[in-house]
Amino acid sequence: MAHKILIADDDPDVVEDLSILFEDEGYEIVVASDGAETLEKIEQENPDLIILDLLMPRVDGFAVFNTLKDPKWERWSGIPVVVLTSVREEVSQRRYELETGMRMDYDAYIEKPYDHEELLELAKRLIQEKG
């Protein structure tokens, strides 16, 4: 059975690029275009990895992180999260800390533009570590 990756990004070009990249490697792809849809897809699809943009409409990636910290979401708390965004890491951490009083707990942070090989290797490693 193919491992499932949830791509949460509102940029159709990024979604298409990542979908092709991972499908060519045999991964099953699930797509969400905002944070609310991301949370729905997590519940419905139980992905092996989440690639999450922080700046999305309706519910942003910061809110997705906050929701995943809720005890009601404990079942999905072990899913590795790769933040893939155009926002610098220090800026993202500072905003999240100001809004929640906590640090964002992600498995990797990659700023756009991204390197395909680096992202593929990272995804493979995180899915293997999850077991």
C-alpha cells in the first residue's frame, strides 16, 4: 500500500508540482487548499505525512498547528508535519508564540523555493521514522 501525503497549500502551481513529484515516487496524494479542509482531510484520510503551508485562506496553517495540539486530535498527533512556506522560520515561530504562548512543533521547516530532492529525501525519512 502506498504511503499517503497530504499537501495543504492554496497555490495551485505548488500543489501540482508537489503532486507530480510525489506521485512519480509512488506516493498517494491528498490535497487541501486551506486549513479547514486540511483538518477534514486529516480526519478522513489519516495521512502518513503532512506538507503544510502557513499562509492559506479561511483557516491558516498556524491554526492547524494549534488544533492538532488539542487532546481531541491526539489520534493524529504523531503524523509528521513539514512546513513548506514562503515565511521565514523565525517570523513564523515568533507569530505563533505571540498568538499561543507556545512554539510550533514541526518535524521540518522548508522555505520556498524548495529543492525537490531534499524534499523527497526528507519525506521518505520522516515516513520511515513514523514506522
